[in-house]
Amino acid sequence: MKIKLELFGASRDFSDKDHLELNIKDKASIDDLRNEIIKYIDKNFQGNEDFIKVVKSSAFCSENNEIISDNYKITKNQNIGIIPPIGGG
């Protein structure tokens, strides 16, 4: 499946666009998506620890702008937002 990951706050540094497009397995969870983002950072930013901290501490939101948990299953191609913490926490 293809996910368009909308970037907000500190995560905007992950791309020169306002989003990333990632391919994930069917019925992946948000936790799986989080791991795919970390793989992307490892590949494109030599494992930038600050970026990885942002990913690990971020919340995610659905297309309906609702916060979704790490065990939320992604069942279709969709847009998902990553929402980093504000002010370091």
C-alpha cells in the first residue's frame, strides 16, 4: 500500500516537500509505519538521531484529523499525518 505521510513541525525537515510517500505492507499498524519512517531516515539521513527521536515521540493522525494509536491498522492507501511534540515534549 502507498501512504502519503503529511509532515508537520520538526518532521518537515525529513523532505523538501510537505510529505513523504512510503510503501508499506497490507494491514500495517502505525507502529509498522513508524519503523518504515526510521528506515527512511537511516537511508537518507545516515540515521540522524534527532530525526529518529522526533519519529519515536510523535503522534499520528488519520485523514479525519483524529489522533490514532500505534496499533491502528492501515487498510487502504491513505494520507496520514505525523505530529511531533511541541517544545521538546
